[in-house]
Amino acid sequence: MSSGSSGGSSGGVEVLDLTAPLSSATPVLPLPDHMAPIPRFELEELARYDHRGETSFQNGIHTGEHVGTHLDAPCHWITGAEHGDVSQIPPSRLVAPAVVIDRTAEVAADPDYLLDVSDLQEWEREHGPLPAGWLLYRTGWSAHSGDQASFLNADDEGPHTPGVTPECAQWLSEETPIIGLGVETVGTDAGQAFRFDPEFPVHSHLLGAGKYGLTQLQQLDRLPTAGSVLIVAPLPIVGGSGSPARVLALVPSREKGVL
Ligand code: MN
């Protein structure tokens, strides 16, 4: 990645960009046959300093809402239909503390690794209660994000990417104050979650509880376990079920150690 997106520092705070570049090459989650496919991101050139506009350059964009680094609004799932669309998310919920649970080693050994309640209870014993903020699930999977086949890691049985057990999805939704789950993978649910009960349990439980999903994050390895603040900026699409989002992290700089 370019150094420009890896951030800079100002006044004791480092700004990290956790967003994947958005292009027609951005991997898209393949859905089961009974669900409508997600449109890829595409640019349509409308003018480029030519007869269509001699001094201007502009594109149209065509994209699914659930493409690249994006936010799932509660109404993305039927369980959260009453909780509103992406334009209705209060701004105060888009800036929130973030904590990180690291399962990079486990996922390297098993791409179908699932986070369970006991993992988070162990995390809480070491670091304190989960905050009213983002839980970021670090898996190392963003290393695959430049290559669709490797990122989706699918075979005859479907995609094999890490996720969360149904029990853990329910526990995070009902027993913790987190406002959302952020992941490095193409969706918040495991690759095999179409087989789970309920199907896609993170979507079903978290969005049903009025919480949010955040996908395809990068640079989680540069965040502290606790102490950073996330700025999540989806487009306020009226009636939208989600939106590509710019996700920035404010991290206390090593030199000064304060936000
Ligand atoms: Mn989504």
C-alpha cells in the first residue's frame, strides 16, 4: 500500500486508514443461490477534459452497498428491519472507542476458525469489560485482500474464512455493550456461516440488536488492544441497508502516549 494511506501523526495522535481501496477489483462476497448477487464497484467515465466537459473529469459510480470496506446497517437483516437505515445512524455512534482481539495465529492454522464466548471472556479477564464501542476481530485476513480467490478462499463446500460462533454472536448482541463488530474478511460472518443455525448468525443477532457490522478492514495489526478511537463514515444513503465507508483510527502516538 502507498505510504499516504498508512497515516501520519499530529499532536500525539496517529491517524490510521483502515479502509481498503475501492475499485472494480475489490473482492465481492459470493452469496448462496437463493440470494441476489452483490454488484461490484464500477466507475463509468462521464467526462475527462474532452468534448463531454473540456475542463472537467467526472465519473458515475455503480456499486452494491455491501462492497469493500463497508458498514452493515441494522436494516440489512430482517431481524433488524425496525432499527433503521444507514442514513439514520446517529453521528455519535460513528465515533467510538475500539478494542482488538487477535486470533491471527489461530486463523493461520485454520481458516474456518470461529471466535467463541470463552475467547471474549478470557479477553475481558485480561483487559476489562468490552466497551460501548467497536470490537475489532484481527485475523490477518487482510493480507489476502488484493486477490479475490485467496480472499474468498472457496472450494466445493463454499468459502473458508474466519468468523464467530452462533453462541458468540448472540452473546455479543445481548450481553455486551459493543455497538458493532469489525472484521478483516469480506463479511462479518464466517465463510461457512450459510450452514449455521441461524444462517449468518452475526447478521441475524447483531443487526437484530440494532448494532452494526464493519468489513474488510486493514492495518488492524497497527492498533493497540485498547485505547484507539474509530471514525466510521458511511454515506448517508436514504433508505440504504449499508454503505462503503471510510474507516479511520485515531491511535495514541508512541512518543506522547496520549490522545
Ligand atoms: Mn454487508
